[in-house]
Amino acid sequence: MNPMLQTWAGPYGGVPPWNQVRPEQFVASFDLAISTALAELDTIANNPEPPTFENTIVAMESAGRALLRLESLFGVYESNLNLGPVPDIERVVAPKLAEYQDKVTQHEKLFARIAAVYEQTKPSDLTVAQYRLLDDRYKQFVRRGAKLNAEQKAKLSQINLRLATLFTNFSQNVLADEQTIIWVDSAAELTGVPDSIVASFAAAAAEHGEPNRWAVSNTRSAMEPLLTYAHNRALREKVWRTYYNRGDNGDDHDNNAIIAEILKLRAARAKLLGYETHAHWRLEPQMAKTPAAAMDLMMKVWPKAVARVREEVADMQKIADAEGNGIKIEPWDYRYYAEQVRKDKYDLDFNQVKPYMQLDKLREGMHWAAGQLFGLQFKPIGDVPVFHPDVKVWEVTDTQGKHVGLWYLDPYAREGKRSGAW
């Protein structure tokens, strides 16, 4: 039996079997999980009984569970463990999932049953949650092309398949550029940077076999503190440009052509589905509903936001002018001089605040806030498998002590991990 496809066993109602995941088995596992999910949906579509909410909509909620579990496992590998064979596996799996989604939403018998339930059901026939599920499921199928003719569906599938490949290539290119290291050869170049951060740069360099240098990773967690504290303006500019030019360097990892093709295909898909633009299609199920409404909200905020930014930059420029170096505030100066303004106006020093901003204290604050807002309690546990040694796990319970779920925290940046995947 493939543990990656089985119902999760173990304590706490079942936990992800991280100790049994084998990346080399992902492709074959996806093939099996997809075929199983399609077979389960075929069973629902071919039910001889008249379509009802229970035998169609509720039944669909139970279909494809093995695939959903597998996607959850692979999603962590994509975001947190994207090394070794994983990038190539992702390039194979993404089109398979796109093809699967189209087979589901273009399944004529299945959609006929969904439509029948939708058309014969009034909101008063179901609970609010049940009708929301029915409404969302029907509109989801329509938005994904369930009402198109055969030729249009084939064209849509071609577009979606290509987009899946492009999206994967785009993210892999960004991740590849995040492996870039900005090397620093002298401690003097890091003047102004807090000792703890300098030490982290030294540790990163040592990991790469350079114990007498400092390595600034091309990630937000390394970039932001350097831009905030480093007096060395040339280094700040280099780090800023390296970070914000990810995927835009005219090399094998350049995303410009990919972006252009994505935009073209999105426009073609929107037109095929009957929408004016991709933005109209994308925003329809969202709160804003239309691009015009989103732009209207943004333009209400924009003038005040711009005015505030100008005030902040003016404060920064005053300090820069007082230094007598004749510089004009540039993007790589913003964080640095914002910090100087804070010191000047509020006498706020990083080293004084640092004892209160340690990771464990921040995590305790998060747990406290969740308790105050939602009545949740967090208990650290160590009896479940994890996907990396950095990961810590907590059991989450409600005010009555009832098990709610498990919370996995993976807080540290590392090679193969996307920014924000914590």
C-alpha cells in the first residue's frame, strides 16, 4: 500500500506521514490518485437515481480525497523543500493536475447533475451553508467552461495546460534566482548591521565553505535587515537590485517571455469564457466583483497613500541632506533612512527592542492573540513526524479542550524554500 495515498493514521485524528513520503514516488502516486478520483466522479455522474443535493453535491465532497491528501503533501515540497528532484517533479505534476481539473469541469454528465440540482433547488430548501456550497460548485463549473461546446473546451484545455507549465516555470525561475548569494569580503562593509544579523550572514557563508566571508542570501529575510541597517549604500543598492530583479536578468531564469505568454493566454481564455478581460473573470467571485470597483477603491486610497509617502520621503531626504553626501533617496535607501527617521523622531533602537522580538516571544504573542480572538489554545507536541528538523508542531484545542487540529511552524529561511513558506 502506498502510504502517500492512504487515509492519514496516527494520533490527533491522523497526521501527515512525512516519515514515509518518497519524492520519487510522487509522479506515479499522482497518476493513481487522479485515475481514482476520476473513477469516483464517474460513479456519481452515472448514478441512475435522479440527481439530488445528497447524491451529487455531497457525494462530490467525498470524492478525490486521496488526491487532496497527496496535493497537500506535495504542496509542502513545492514551497518548503523544493530541491533535488522536486523542481522536475513539479514540472511533470502541474500539467497533470491542470488536465485533471479540466476533465472534471468538462464532465458533461457530472455537470448535468449539478445543473439539475441547482435549477430545482431554492435557497429555502437547504441550510445557508448547503446552498452556498451548491451555488459555488455550479458557478465554479460554469466559470471553468462547463457550458462551452466541444471545440471551445478543447481550446480551453490547451490554454490551461500551457498555463500550468508557464506558472511552474515562472516560480522555478524565481526560486532559482533566490539561490543567488551576494558575497561580502569585509566586516567593514556591514557597518551598521546588528551583530546578530552579521552573525547569520557569517553562518550562511560557512555553510557554503567560506568561513572568512559573509553571505547575504537573495531572500526577503536577508535582504530587509541589510537594507534597513547597512551604512554601505553601494551594498544596499546591489542587494536591492539583486532581489527585485529576480527573474529579470536576461539569463536562463528570465521570466519576461513567460510573463508575456501568460498575459496573452489569460486574455484568450477570458474571451473564450465570455469575459472582457482576465481581470473581469478573476474578480467575478471576489468581493469587488469588477475591475472598475477594485480600481475605484484603490483610487480612493491612492491620493492619501501617495501624500503620506511623500511626507515620509521628505523626512528621509532631510536626514540624507544633513549628512552632506548629496544623494537623492532611491528605493535602496528607503528602509535605511526610514530607520534613521525612527531613531531621530522616536529614539527607537533595534538593540533595545530585540529582547522583546525573539522568535519564541513572537510565537507566544501569536498564540495569545489567537486565544483572545478565537478561544484557541496551543500545546507543543513532539510525537508526530515532520518534514524538516526546523519544524515544530502544536496541538490546537478550543475553549472546551476539544481537538481542532495541528499547527506546524517552519520559520527559518533555507535553500529550496520559498519566501513566506513558514
